[in-house]
Amino acid sequence: MPLRYYISNVLPPDPPPTDPDVAWKNSYRLAISDANVNAPFSYHFEIPPLPDQTPAFAWGLAICRTTVWTAIDADARNFRLFQGDEGDQETLEDLLARLDSRTMGALTTARRNNIRNKATGLGLSTADMGNTVSLRVILQKFARFLRPNFDETKFYIP
Amino acid sequence: MATVGSATFTVGSDTGIESYTPDVGAGFTQEAANAFTAINAGDALRGNGTTTRHARKEDDIGDDDMDVSADVTAATSTARLAGVCGRMASGNFANMYRGYVQGSGSGQNDLVLEKVVSNVVTELAASRNRAGESTVSRTIKLQIRTADKKLFENGVEILTTADDSLTGNNYAGLIMNGGTNITTSVDNFLSESVSGGGGAVIPKFIYQYRRRRVA
């Protein structure tokens, strides 16, 4: 199953359900978690906390693995970070190699603008997201905004 | 690795968890009265009621790096879950890493990895809609190290996180939302220290001998 990175909104804990046989989502999580994916679906979140353990930002980073992306992509709270340019990579090694091999300049204008507009909307500077910058560096810019010591080689789904 | 605590929950008659004598190490403290019962007929631990509860085994592992494992089952209802906890605080149930199997409807199961810090729960990673009934027993292991926390199923790494926001707690335990029957269960609980120190450490061959005798 291929891997993708998403920027996704943080959701707060739900109130308790009235039916005791229904799962209670009592955790902070990303909107990715609530996607109605009718297929095997795995994810790993980066949600850095404040000292009181509430999320430090209104958004987080996810790496996801599935074969059915429809529900995730239909939710406006989820932003596919590389807009399709990452291709269908099955392993983290292949995904990072792909990101190393592609620069912002190699993307379509639409994809490039979407990524930069997303960064701007989240408060990131796009001054260093020029056309010669690799997509792996773009990943690092989003991720290290969340957590400065983020290591993309350790952010994976086994 | 060194065994610090173990519990097979084998009893001659149904026994509340705080009255149960583990195979190795100290007893358990449950989060609420009557939350867990070791069931004679099921030879495992059952959660009582429909609220998620925890129990802490009162062995100080001697370090906040640890392995915690158990054989777990969960009924197919999405509210049912069973798993293990690590880096639990002494004296409260507000802080821990926890990994568990969860019901996901007929024919499938979820595995979830979370942290709880000052009662604030954050989902770290999950694998959802996995093929296979949640009612089938599996061994899950929560491996806690400074560099990462991993959840294994039957020896295979399924989930990981680099989160290290919770440190300094040396206890392990379990989590369950059991409903009222043994379909959701925890069995063969094991807590291990990484460094070989802490708790009632016994040679592994004696631990294995005791387990074979009980079985």
C-alpha cells in the first residue's frame, strides 16, 4: 500500500457517546483519523504539545498508508502535501528518494502554488521554498515548524 | 531483558484483580472498584462494565524504558478494547503510553498507540480496519525507549512514534474496555526491564518453568 504525507487539522476529544458500545474518540488527533476509509488504513501523527499537553498548533503532519484515499481527499481538513507528485511509493526509503529527486520547479504551477499557499496559510515563510528546493526539504520545513528536531527517517509506518 | 512482573490470571475461582496474586512481582491496583476480574473459566482477566479502565502492576521496573506485553482479545463492538500500558505513573492513572487492540466490526480489528499526559489523550499512530477478527488472541508488546515507542503484534512491528513527551515513570499495566464478558480479555501479562534492574527479577528459565506448570 502506498504512503502519502498529509497536513491535517487537529481535532479535540469528542464528548462521550450515548451508546456505550460505540467507540469514544476521547483523544486529540488529526482529522485523518476520522476519515471513513473502508479499507485497511494506517497512519502516524506528529502533533507537538504545549506544556499543558494540548496541541501546540491547529494542524499536524501525518504519514498514511492505504489503497483507498477517497474519503481522506474529500475532507477539506486534509491537505495532500505533495499534491500527487510523490507518486505511489510503498516504502519510506522509496518515498524519501522520490522527494529527494524532485524540486519545486519540477511541479506543475498549480501544485507548486498549492503547496506555497498552504505554507503561507499556516504561518510558514515561503521565502526559502524556491524552485530549486527539493520536496524533501519542503517536507522538513513543514515538519520542523512543528518540531525543530523532526527526523523524517523516523516518521514512518512499519 | 529481565522479567519484572508477570501474571497468567489463572485462578481457582473468579477473583478481583486486587485480590489476585501474580506469578511474579507485586499485585495490581485498579483504577476503579471492581474494574477487573480474573475469570476461572476463561483463564484470563475480564474488564467489568463499559468504561475504559486501567490497572497498574506495582513493580517499580527501575527505569522508564521497558517492554510490556500481553495476550489480548477484543469483542467486535468498536467500544471494546484491550491492551497494555507503559511509563505509568505511580499513584495515578493520568500518565502513560498505551497500545491496544480495538473492535472494528466483524472480520477486522484496529491497533492503536496513544499517550496520556495529565489526563490529556493524544493519538500517536493507528492501524485501522485490519483483516482478522478482534476476538482472536494476539500478543501485543509495547516497547518503550527514549528514541521511540513501538507496538508489536505477534512479534511484528505495527506502529511507531518518536514522541518522548512522557518520561520518568517506571510502572506498567493494562487497559481494557471489556463490556461484561470474557470476549474482551487480557492474559499472560509480562513487564520487562531493559537494563536488567528493578523489581523482583528472576532468571528466565525459572519464569518459563512456572509458566509451563501453570499451563
